[in-house]
Amino acid sequence: MLKQGIGAAVPPFRVMDVVRRANQRALTQPRGAPRILRMEVGQPATGLPAGAARAAATALSAGDPMGYTEALGRAALRERIAAHISDWYGVAIPTARIAITNGASGAFPLAFLSALHPGDTIALAAPYYPPYVNIATALGLKTQLLVCGPETGFQPSTAMLQALDPQPDALLVASPANPTGSMLAPDDLAALAIYCDGAGIRLISDEIYHGLTYGKPAASAAQFSDSAIVINSFSKYFSMTGWRVGWMVLPEDLVRLTERLSQNFFICAPHVSQVAAEAAFDCHEELQANRARYEAARRILLTGLPAAGFKNFSPPDGAFYVYLDTANHAPDSATFCDRLLDEAGIAATTGLDFDPIHGGNFFRLSYCAPLADIEEAISRLQKLER
């Protein structure tokens, strides 16, 4: 029998299994049954910004062949990203240090391969976004989980990092984070960056949910460290999930190495997506209106969830997720998510996707769905038998 490859060690991304099951249920349920409420994935319901759509349509109608771009991306888009970073964070990043990627998902293997070697260790907070660990596993890297709960704000600290022996080769942070919506205060991110620089630990900062915060300031690792790798994307704030375009801010010593990897792995991000992404920076008013919708959905959940029996949770600071304890509703979160879909028609994600240690006690709801769906979800949750 032929053997399987190293990818056999990678577990499923369970939320995508939920997507498949919810799709199947929506197709087979009886006529007149309540509509399935899709709260399992972080896909904005708002769609491509109008200005970005026009830019893509104009380029296509003009006969642009949309061929390969440079592996690091179109110069015009990289320049717009540099201007965006200067505007939002007050830090000047040379365009040469910016790389365009196939979404943030395409950036993580580039970051890991450019900065680490097989057998190296990445420390990260649990709960976490599953592909962090799954991609690292596929590449022969090790992960070290820093157990973080409501008492730590679901974020790691410098003290946690200092306590590790041996020290990791990299630290991966996410602020705002998936699945909790938690954030690192700017001073705490600065402290982690300073510590990592001094200890020879490569800091990798996932900033994909920047722009979607609700009262707390967001800081970029690029403000505090020239050796950090920053990863961002047009998927969330810019509402361009299916267009698969993201970016990295790279240390100077990793630019050419990342370019070589990108040339061989991906050639380039989709040309038409890069055109649309550049135009998305001019859609500020529409994007801020989207953020206001998420904030309104957050308010509905914070008010309605306690009445549905979910009283002990940390209000999310950013992104569009809330991470909830299932203790009063089911023996484990996988069972509860099955109940939610079968009995209430709500698709949600078990915490086992995000945390192998304590995830059986939690589940995640995404609130980037239409506001009417959020209100209906609260109504159904309140009627769910406990």
C-alpha cells in the first residue's frame, strides 16, 4: 500500500464541515421549515465594496489581460498599503517590505517557511484560529499552547512567554482574535514585541480584523518591531473574502526569501483581485457603514444572550465573533452545535476547532450575518430547551 504524505497529520478545519452539513440541511429540509441561520463562518454578508467592483469591471471591460503580476504584487497596490499603514498607525513602511499574498491563508506558510526550520516551535494562545496549528503541523513545525481564558482576556502576556523553557522560536499573536474577539492593549503588544526582539523570538502578528474594533484601540506590531512579520487581508474589514488577496509587512532580511517562496508556491495573487483591492481603499464610507452593522449586531447579542442563558462570557473587543460557554446547555460543545442546527436551525462552530484543551466547553457564533438574522438567532436561542 502506498503511504500518505506529511499532510495526513493535519486535522480537519471543523468549521468547513459545519458549512457542508448546513448546506446539506438547507437543501433537504421540508418546504416552509425555518431558514438556516449561517453563523458558523467569518464571512461578511456585506460583499465586495461598490468602488472595488467598479474598478474590477472597468479593468475587465477595457480588455486588460489580467496576466501574472510580480510575485510580491502590483506596485500600485503595495504603495496604497504603505499609505494605509502610515495613515492608521503613524509608521512609515517602505513599499519594498510589503508583499501581496493569496489571502492571509497564503501568507502563513510563507511566514513560517521564511522564518523557521522544521522542528522549530511556535508559541500561541489557545483558543486560536485552527489553520495556525494545522499549517505549522504540515510544515514540520511544533506548537506550544499558552492556555488563555476569560481571566487573561484570551490573550498571552510577556510573563507567560518568559516562563517557557525552552523559549520558542516564534510567537504568533492575533488582535483582534478569532474566535474570541479579544484584543491586546497597545502597551501589551509593545511589551511582547520588545521581549521577542531581545530574546531572538520571531513575532508574527495576525492583524486581519483591524478596522473592526468597538471602543479599544488597535496597534500594529509594525509600530514596535522591524523584525516582526505582520499579516493582514482584504477579507474582513474590506469584505473581500472570495477574492483571495492579503498582504504581509516583512522584515528586510525576509523580503527576498519570501519573494522566492511566493514565486514557486503561488506565482502571484490574482491580478483582478489586486485591482479591486487597490480601489477598496477609496470605499471608506461604505466600509465604515459595514463596521457599524457589526457593532449593532454585537449590541443585539450582548443584550440577548444573557436572556438565553449565556451569562458568563467576555464581550468581544473586535472582529465579529462571540465565544460562549455551553455548560448550561449540553455536555459538550460538539453536541450542542449539533442541537443548534437540528433544533434551532442555527449553524455554529464547536470550540474544539479552536482549542483541544478546553474547546469542548465553548462554541463560537459569528455575527457578520444580516441584522435580521442576528435578531432571529436570539429569538431561537431563547426558545431552545435547556
